[in-house]
Amino acid sequence: MLIYQDLIDKKTKLAVIGLGYVGLPIALEFAKKISVIGFDINAKRVELMKKGIDPSNELAKEDFEGCDIEFTDSLEVLSQAKFFIVAVPTPVDEHNVPDLKPVLKASETIGKVIKKGDYVVYESTVYPGCTEEDCLPVIENMSGLKSISDFKLGYSPERINPGDKEHTLARIVKVISGCDEMALNEIARTYEVVVKAGVHKASSIKVAEAAKIIENTQRDLNIALMNELSIIFEMMGINTYEVLEAAGTKWNFLKFQPGLVGGHCIGVDPYYLTYKSSELGYESRVILAGRVINDEMPLYVAKKIVQHIIRHAKEAMGARVLVMGATFKENVSDIRNSKVIDMVRELRAFSLNVDIVDPYAENKELQHEYGFPLAPVAGKNYDAIVLAVPHNEYKNLSEDYLLGITNPNAIFADLKGLYRNKFRNLKYWSL
């Protein structure tokens, strides 16, 4: 069941299932070297990609050029591949319970087209054991084939960082795992075609799954610590960023900052680990404590804004607030699990009029997902401005401009501390 050479010689094809923020960059990178089938169930997205348009607005038209790739939503076309990479999303539901429907649906799809000698590699973030205990049985039941003897299974966690042009697929070490030694080596050789930084061979699929989960859990906990420190230092009347600058002069101090923790990785992945942990009889304490702190930050920020407005605005009821940035992080269009939206909901719950502007977010998408429209441009007479997402477009705002669109005694809430010590006349607050 050797496959690497056939891929290199273009005797067979590699398929990527799920062409979002993770799948499309992987598919195009491989398509520079081998024949690729890009599969997505969304026909409209497929048609855009056929025209060289990334529906996620991450990749430019030139990134599609010179690529040997066929975009499709057809199972017949998908069946031509012998190496399948699954890169579908793995969200949580409204109760923070892992939603495996996308990855299980992708497993059903593979089960319909897989053949003897094929390879299947999952990149979607899951809890340890999910690939073999949840996904594999679906493939076997649908296909009638058996892992190891009939086809090979592997897991290689994605490390795509939306908006990051430095840490790309080719430049980041790729963790690889397989169901046996042959699978491990063939999967590693295949990924080495596009990953210049090299690969790390994990001893098992579970180890690779766990490695991915703790990458983001570690970041989540460190940011939670910064958020809790921010709350404490606010009570003490000292600026968190000044404290972090001072502490950061020590060589081994970890440089994290407070902020709203959203998106589809840091704000989601820890719940996969705590869910599995609970299933095994252990209730997480540290991880969930961090999640609670980070999930409560939108309400904390909203309350600070409301407190200022009550003290200083002529009319607190119906006061105007401008929120700059709606996406889950800077310089991307992705609004999934954006905690800015939670903050906006809290502000509106206090009967404030909130305008949201963002140079990257799509108005239709924001309205569809959350019921909030984007304002076409910033208005005037605001009692508070919240710089929620530090997009590049917001990094050179002048104090005169901000004073020109605000009422007297308005507050500028700078969640990432970009403008600390830069304003003389505008009331300023940061985490």
C-alpha cells in the first residue's frame, strides 16, 4: 500500500475535503506539486474557487495560478483520489459540547468513495481518540473495508493561522501520525512534499490529536491569566500593559496579553478536551476555569463602558457607542465565534445604541449569523468608542478624529492597548 511515488508521478490524486480556512491553503500547496481534487459540499463556494476566488478572503487570485487542482462537489470526481485529507470544521454547540456532525459527515463521504489501498488523513481538531473511535467506524461501515489491512488511517493536526502570512503551511513543522509504520512513513513522505520545515512523527494517532488540543488550551489558559490580572490591576489603579512591559524584561517571562478570546481554535478546542475528560470520569478544573474567565470578558468590558456612560453621558438610556472591529482577530474576515458580538449584545442589553464598523467583515454574513448590521461608516456624537479588533486600518487613528466623532467626556476603550499614553484630551481605558 505504498502511495507516495504514485502521487509524485501523478498516477493518482490527493483530495482535500472541506475547503475553508484550513483546507483550501493545503489543497493549493499540494497542487503546486501533485494532482489534487478540492472537494466541498457547498456548490457556490466551489464555483467561486473555480474562478480563482477564495470565499474566505484569505488567498489572492495568484495563489490559484499554476496549480493542478480540480474543484468539485461531485462524489464521482472525488472517487478518483487515493489519498484523502479531511479539513472540515469541528465547532461546539450552544452548550459548548463538541459538534462532530461535519467530521462524521465527511467520514460518510469517504466511506462512499474509498477503495482498497487508499489513505485517509484527518486534520480537523478533535479530542484524543475521536479519529479511531468515532470517525473510523463510519468509514468502515459505509465501505465494508477494514483499516490497516484494506486502507491506511492517519492524523495530522492543522496549524493554519488565518491572517498570518509568516507561519504558513510550508514553514511550520507538521505533526504526523499513522495507524501503522507503513502509514506513518508514507503520510510523512507525502507531507514533506509541501512542508519545508519538516515533519514530527508522533508515536500514535491519539498523541497527535492530544498535541493539537493542548497547543490551543495552553494559549487559552495563559490569556485567561492575563484577563484575570487585568481585572485585579484595574481595581488597584495600575495599567496591565505597563505591568506586562516591566515583567517582560525577565528572560523567561511568557508574553501574553489580555483580550477577547474567540475564533474557532482557542475559544473552542479546550472544550473538546474537557468533554472527553468528563466522559472518562475526570472533571477539569484548571482548563474550565480559564474558559469561564475568557468567556466572561465581553460582559466585563461592556459593564466598564456602561459604568462610564452612566457617570458622564447626558442621557445614559440610548447613549451611542461605536465598536471598531467585529471579526474574531485582526486583519481577517472570519466572524466565527467572535466575542466582539457577545460584547455588542451586552451593550445593547443596557439599551445603548451600538454602531459596528469593520473593514474586513461582510455585512450580509454578520446579519445572517448574529442579526447585527455593519454601519457603512462611523457616525458622530458617540459616548464611547471601543477599539475591539486592532486591524491595521485602526492603528493610526488621530486624537483629533476621535474627538470629532465623540461627545464631551466620551471614553475610548482600547482593548489591546495600542494607544496607551498617546492621547492628552480623550478619556482612555484599556484592559
